[in-house]
Amino acid sequence: MPQPQGEELERIRAHREELRKRYLRAPADRKPTTVQGVHHLALICLDTEETIKFYQEFLGFPLVELVENRDYAGSNHFFFDIGNKNLLGFFDFPGHEHPAWMETIGGVQHLAISVSPGQFDAAKKRLDQVGVEYLGPDRGVEESMYFRDPNGVGLELYREELGIFNGTPLLD
């Protein structure tokens, strides 16, 4: 996809700055959030066992529940612990065709997961050992590595503490 250039790029940047000035508040001026946090993200998988092997055995996210989906008989609904009482959930839908994965408006572009420097290095080593293709940390952002799970979901391992972006604390 061609990236904007010239006047179009300048217009986009000016609009972003206008939005920042209008809506971005200093920490002291922000109202407290109205939620407790993300309970879980729910994604669709092609194969339950492959997904479990990838997330639990390969990435080290413990499987904490596996039940039948209450809304669709025969479908699995399962969860992984991704730390700080956050869960990553999946559904499968046996008997349904799944279109080839593609990025689309409203779709998940990627899920960024905070990891320690040691976890980051260990994951990079595992990815190299099994031949999983990834981008980074050589693409200008040394703290990130991007790859896809067996379902096509984009994952980013982000060597940054929670609530911090590009070294800047965004949350208290």
C-alpha cells in the first residue's frame, strides 16, 4: 500500500497535531478510567490443539481453562494467562470455513505483549530454532519483534514495561 507523501502527508500530520491538542490531556487533568481493565481478548482459531501448543508450549502462556462455548455447541472456548490477571481467549468453530487471514478495518492488526529483556531474547532464540519468520528487532524499533501465530494473528513481543510507550510513561 503506498504511503502518503507531500501535501497529503503534511495534512495528515497537521490533523494529528490538532487531535492531540484537542483531546490529549496531561496526566493531572485526566479523569480516572471507568473500567477495571481488559478481562480477556477473544480471537478465533483454526485448530484448538495447534493454538494450545503454540501459546502454552512455545510461548509459555499457561492454559487456564478449556470449555465448550456456551453460544455454539461443539465449539471450544479456552484461555491463556498472559500476566497481571489478563487472559487471552480463543474460540474455534468446527464445520465453518474460515477465510484466509487478512487485515481489515475493525480486525486485529496485532497484539502487543510486554516481556522482559530475558524473555525477549529467549523467544527470539526459540523463533530462530524452529524457523518461525519474524520482523525486528532490526526494523528501527529494537524493542519489538513481530510474527504470526498458527491462526494468522499478528503478535508483537515488546521489550517495554506495561504503561510505557517508546520509553515514555503513559499511565501512572
